[in-house]
Amino acid sequence: MSTLPDMAERHARVLARLTEMGLALAERTFEDAQAAETPAERIEAVKAFHTVSRSVRQCVALEARLARQQAQDLAEAAAAPPRKPSGVERHRRINTVRDAVTRVIWHEAETDDTAAWLEEAFEEGLSKAFTRDDFCAEPLDDHIARLCLQMGLPEEAALNWRDLPDPPEPDPIPDDDDPPGDEAPSPPPDAATPEPRPQSSA
């Protein structure tokens, strides 16, 4: 089954061919009118030329109309708002982008402090862009490269993020809700031994 673009292309080819054939026929009837030997022959040739040339003009007009319609369709398609991504698409994109950019950050940053600062700034910007309707509009690799370039990271590393090692695991955060142990923590070896308190004579 033909799609609309295929149909429009076929119609354009048909109109172009009809225009060429009509123009050739109009030229032939024009020559016949010039070569007519009697007024009656010339009148018939002129009538034929008028009919054929009118068909040619109609074909040309239809070609122009088809071109205008195609241009209008392209303009409307370009102006149409992007399709709003689903929640699954958003989460899949944000996880992949986070993994890729974090790899680039930890691969290119000179110090751990710089990497941590860039990662924090990246997360802040990512959380703001997550709610936009065009969050998933651009290709994945273009998305990653653009974010890396905005942070001053090299484009080469951004385009090769799949080959970079995983970032280091964050230090575990102690759980404040854990109950303290029964035993008091041992003092360090070099700590001075406290003297015993004098006992009261009472």
C-alpha cells in the first residue's frame, strides 16, 4: 500500500510526463498550423493547438499546486510540537544519559573534587530538563555530547562513552538509625590511660 509521500511523488512524475507530452504535441500542432495550405486546415490546426496548449497550462498549474502543497505539509510537520515522551521513555533516557555523562566526567576530571562538583551540577541540570516535552527529542548520542560540551568535557570522550570505565562506587553512607553497640569504642593505641578517681573515705 502506497504511503502519502509515495503517492505525491508518483503524481508529480505523472504531471511532469503529461506536461512534456502535451508540450511536444502543442509544438506539432503549431507546425501544422503554419504548414496549412487552406484556411480550413489552418483553422482546424489552430483549434487543436488551442486545446493542447490549454491542457499543458493545466498540467503546469497542477504541478505548481502540488509543489505548494508539499511545501506547506513540510512546514506544518516542522512546526508541529514534539510528541510528549512516556514515563518509561523518560526514565530510560535519564538513566542512560546519567550513566554516560558520569563516565565521561570521572574519566576526564583531574581530581575527585572536580568530578564530584561536575556530577552535582550535571544532576541539577538534568532534573530541570527531565520535565520538558522535548527531553527525548534529540538522538541519544547527540544528547550526551551536547551535555558534555556544555560542561567543557571533550566531544571525543562523549562520543565514546560506551568504551569508558564505570565511575567509582560512592562511599557508603552510615545509617544513623542503626542502634549503637553494647560495647564502647576502643580508644586508639596511643591514647593516654586515664588515672583512677580517688575513692571517697566516707
